[in-house]
Amino acid sequence: MIELFALALIRAQVAAAAAVLLVVILRPSARRLFGPRRAYGLWAVVPAAAAAAFLPSLAETMDIGSPARPLGAWAPKLILLWLAGCAIATTILVLREHLFRRRVEQGLAGPAVMGALWPRIVLPADFAERFDAREREMIQLHERTHINRGDPIANLVIAGAGVLGWCNPMIALAARLVRIDQELACDATVVALRGGIRADYAKALMKAQMSVSTSPLACGWATHPLILRVSLLNRREPSLTRDVAGFLTMTFLAIAAMVLVWTIAPRGPDAGDLHAGFTAQMDDNGAIVWVRGR
């Protein structure tokens, strides 16, 4: 079982890296054709590809191709190394969140949405002094839209993926880019809901650009590229036809990624190879167990 899990883990990391590369290539075109909201949904390709790596591949199902060589003694060592890295990554994540919450208590963080399961809007102590009434309305509307869209939960999933893929540089790149696309999608949702606010919205963005959120779980107001966000505010919303086409395209790409990984994933080692060096014995309950021979 450890051997199979180690092989699936390697497959998942490779599949996720390839999927991230595909998304990086397609996201500008997806944003131009279908708008930022559908382009953000393109990131579903990555978890879909990684999940397919844990399924029995087509070669294994059809019993075709040459079996892979077992990892042998390297399998448990690989799993232990991966688990140790996950523990360290989780510790860093918790510490960063703790430091952010301390800044919130001191009135030095925000505007942002904090908390995944019970999200709330946090504002800096000088919020009323720094922004006028119209700008404060824009900022709070943006943060409420994050909550309504479920972005805090998405950030928790993104952070979890970063922990599981701590050894994969493409996952680290994806964690950065997906947060940018999340902000662009939220901006597009806000201006679609409220007409005639683009100028005030852009003004509030520029004024708050130096307010940086350091939490990997929070949805910050102005923590991402300003020029790109302001430039996209001037684009027209995609038509209903293009929006539906975008949804169908992103869904198709996610399913296609799973099918492709399932199809091209190599065959794993045979059971006989996995049990090489082991002898079958019967335990006290009458079940067969494999014991390494001397």
C-alpha cells in the first residue's frame, strides 16, 4: 500500500505541474475571451489532473504496457520526507496567519476578509481617515463580494494544496497566480453588479495599493498588480453567450485533464514485484500477511 501511494504521489505532483503550465499558457486567452470570472475557473484543471493520478490508470485497468519497477525501500522514506515537509509547511502557514491576526488586533492590517469558515471583514484603524465615504463603500462591497463568492473557502483549499505540494515549484507558482485571478474575478463581479462605479473603484484601488495583507488565507483589498486590475475595469462584460461558453469550456478542460492523466499514466508495478522478498504467512485471524524474508 505504501508503495502504491508513493507512486500515486509522484504521479500527482507531475500531473499538477503539467496542469499548472497549461493554465499559465491559457489564462490570458481565457480572460480575453470569457472574462476574468471564467478565467479564474480555469484553475479547476489543476486539482482535477492531480486527483486523476490516484485512480488506476488505463494501462493498469487494461493490463497493458510494461510494469514499473517498485520503489522498494525508497517508498516509505519518500512518504516520510513528504509528510515532514507537509508538517513544516503547515507550521509556516499557521505562523503567518497568527502574525496577520496580531496585525489585525493592532489595527495595522486590512482592508481584507479574514477567516475561512466564519469570514469577517477587517479594516485598518485609519480606514475612515484614509478613504472617503464613496471609497469606503467600494472597498466594503468588494470584501462582501469575496464572502458571497466563497473565496475564503477557496483560499483555504489553495493553502492546503500548497501544503500538499510543498515540494512542487509549479504549485507555489499556481498559489500566487490563482490569488491574482481571484481578485480579478471579484473585481469583475463587483462592477457587473453595480454600474457606474468603475472610476471610483479604480481610485480606491490606487489609494490602498500600499496596504498589503500577509496572510495566505485572507482576501486582501489591494495586494495584487494594480495596473492589471485597473486596466481590466475598463473592459466590457462578456455577453451571456460567451459567459456560458466559458463555463462549458472550463468544465470540459477539467474533465479532459482527468481523462488525459488517466490515459497516459504509466502502469504500476505488478503485485508479484511488490511482494518480492516477502513470504506469505497466516496470522492468528486466518488472514494472509506478507513478511519480509531473511
